[in-house]
Amino acid sequence: CCSASITHTHTHTMSGSKGDAGPEVAARIEAGLRKFPDFPRPGILFRDVSTLLMNPELLQETNRELSRLCEEHSSGATFVCGMEARGFLFGPPIAVSLGKGFVMMRKPNKLPGEKLSIDYGLEYGKDVLQMHQFEEFKGAKFIVVDDLLATGGTALAAAKLIQQAGGSVQAYAFVVELEDCKGREKIAEWHAANDLPSPNFHCLLSC
């Protein structure tokens, strides 16, 4: 079973670097991540973005390439949103590059005022995601940004919140995608089951 956490991954063999921005970008992203086997529990490979964030050239390339993919294929979005916490690192640069606003999706008791909430399951238990409720979200199109796509649980929670707010997801953008966890397929199936347009996916490293 693959982890639904944004930072935990299932152990599997890497067989070459590939991604939506090309193999060279994917290889640099992969080389810039630290990997910790059996953390936080046996059978889990933890991919740490700390070293990527500490490398100014790689961080700039990561933001530039994600922004480029979103601009080329998902420029019709109204807002970019990111999930706490790593979505806050990669979402705002995309929003600035595209000239869009950024929307925070936060853990409980962090947002004042009127807000929407959703409970969702993770491999290690349950979590809650919240976002503000604004009139501007009705009919808006969103790009959902996070560092990693595994089972898609967190991204789907974000999509459901956006739906509650009256908006829709045009695209999902991630630094890393774990293909064996089938998150992309699960998200696409949810869109189809709810008669929603098929979203775009932008991932710099698919492994």
C-alpha cells in the first residue's frame, strides 16, 4: 500500500528518470532529493525535499518548469491553490508566474472567518483540510499544487473542497509523482464519476 501522505512513499525500484518537463529535468530533481528508507516506519521510503529547497539553482528550475507547464497547458485557471505545508512552497511561485491569486488549504484551526472543511483518509489515519469560502471561488478554475502525488488522497480532498466552494480543478501540479500508487488514475476517475472535465497533470519527476 502506498502512503497518502505528501512526503511518504512506498519503496520501489527507480528505473530511469522521466517527467513532463523531460528526462534531464527529472534526473536533476531526482538527484536533488534525499531518500530515507524505512522512515517513518518499515517499508516506507521518505523523499525529503529539504536539499532541493537548499539548492537555489534547482529550486529555481523546479519553480520555472512547473510554472512553464501550467502556463502552456492550464493558463485558463483563475487561482492556484496549495495544501499545507509543502504546497505553500511551490504554489506561490506558480501563481506569481501566471499572474493568478494563491489560495491556502490549511490544517484545522488555522483559518479565521467562514471556511469549508473536509475529512479524508491517510494510510496512517485521518486528517482534515480547510479553505476559506469566498464569493470569488464560485465558477473559478483552480490549479492544485503539492510536492508529491502518491495515492492522491490529499489532492482529492482539495478537489472536493474546491467543488464545495463552487469551483473546479483544471490541473494538478506536483514535483514528484509515484506512478505505482495510481494517484493520477484515482483523481481522473473521481472527475469522471462526478461528470467533471478531465484535469491536466503536470509532474516534473515520475517514478
